[in-house]
Amino acid sequence: MNLTLPARPPFSLPSVVRSHGWVQMAPYTADETSGGFDYIDHLPTGKVVRYRVRPDPGGVSVVLDGVLTPAEQDEVKARLAWMLGLDQDFSEFYALAEQEPKLQGAAARAQGRILRSPTLFEDVVKTILTTNTLWAATLRMDRNLVTQFGAPLLGYLTQYAFPTPDRLAGTDEATLRTQTRLGYRAPYVLELAQKVADGSLELEVLKDSGLGTVELRKRLLAIKGIGDYAAANLLMLLGHYDYLPVDSWALKVVSYEWHAGQPVGRKEVEAAFEKWGAFKGLAYWLWDWSYLQNM
DNA sequence: GGTAGACCTGGACGC
DNA sequence: GCGTCCAGGTCTACC
């Protein structure tokens, strides 16, 4: 079956897909030709479906395998609207960005939306997998989690959805360590899955909680394995840009951009984007660092 | 509040 | 093939 979902303009599916590395992580598959992607989702009803999401005038078109009930179709629409931020409004940021040469054209390029997962659980797990390791290892850990604990897509032996909290909560730390190579992150992921599965941690309500950034950050930092960098990253996914995800890359680019390549710390990174206030995360994320890509 | 050391994995490198 | 070094954030203990 086919769906067409409208987006608040300006919108560009390739821009969302390129917003960060999530599209490289299973169960996403990028479609280089169209600028869209495929994604395998495990719906709350238990059904595993594949979305083929492609650009469409005014939004996106979606091809779904199999037959869904009307309630499942509504669930899919809501999940895709969240994943792509279809209703997000960046007009205030765009007005400010036009005054900054390193951000000019953000509106014309429809930048700002950051590709998300259907559940905050998946985004938190994936964020934990990005910490203290190289990107290739992050992709490997994610692929291992999906292939070993995800539910299979009907009719396909090698394609799986991201594991639900229930599916992960049933394993043990030793298995996670050895079979998925999560290393010391295994107890963090397991504890998170168990708390979400038994209801002691209501993670998904944070997607639309109305909480301020400070309180949201406090809730995220309470999760084992989530520190300053990971919390700022997740806040960006939740549409809060007041904190900067300061990692080794941020230290490097700020060093070259404003300090002649001299080593800098968190304070210098914060100072560089202080004037952007509630938009500092977006300004950092969309800043034109292209001349530093090969340094 | 700030700092040091441990936590893991895998790639790069030297032998 | 083996051993060593290094990169990458967070946690915990300690001051």
C-alpha cells in the first residue's frame, strides 16, 4: 500500500537523510538514487513492516509491504511524522541564520530537521553506541543488535527491525557483551531495556512532554551511559538546541575555526556559540565546517 | 566542582 | 602472527 505525507515547508527529504549518520545504522538503508531511505519497523501491534520512503512534492511518499489495519496505518503515519519532523518549524532560526555567512542558505536547503528513530528508546541506545568509540565500531554494534535481537521482516531471512525493549530485556549482560561486542556498554543498554520494558522508565513520553530543556536534560542524564555529550545529542533530536554536543570533533573544529589550531576545551566551544542562545546546537550542527573535512 | 583512572573494542603500526 | 599504542565519552572515587 502507498501513503503520501505532507510536510511543513521548507522540506527536503535528502536534507533530513543527510542530517547525520543515523541513515547508515540498521535498520535504516539509504537509497542513494532518490535521496530517500528504507526502514524496517516493529509496530506496537507486533507486526514488522518495511517503509520505502521517497521524496514527493510537498512531503514524502511511502510504500509499505503487506496489509495494515486502519489503526496500524495511523500508527505508521505518526511514526514517520516523528522520524522526519514533518511538522517542525525553523522559521525563527532561519531568520537569524541569514545574518551569519557560515549559516546562510539554511532555509533554502531546508536544513534543521534531524533524522530520528520511531522510538526514543532506539535513539538512546544508538546514542550510547556512539560514545567512546569509532564510527565503524558503532555501526558494527548496531548491526549486531539488530540481527541478533530484532524481529525478522516476514518473508526475509536477513532483514530485521531494531530490537524492542522487551526483546532486549530478556537477554543477559554476558550475552550482550560477547555476541554484540558492546563491551562495557552492555550493562547500560540492558538496564535501559529492562527499565523501559517493566515500565519503571517512561521514555517515550519525553518526546512530547512539554518539559523545559533543563528538566529534560536531567531526565536523560539519569540514564546510565548518558553523559553531557549524549544528553545534548538527544536533546537535539527532541527539538531542544540549548546545549552543545561537545565531542572530540567539536573540540577540533572550534580549535581550527577560532583558535588557530591550538587545543581548546569545552569552555571555548561553549563561548563560540553562546550568542545563539536557544539555537546554539543548531548553529553548531549546520555551521559550514566543509573546509575542515579533510584535516 | 574538578580531576584521574578504568572501562572496551578494533584499527594501525612495528617487529 | 603477535604485542603495543591509540581514539573515543562516561562513570566512579577522590580531593
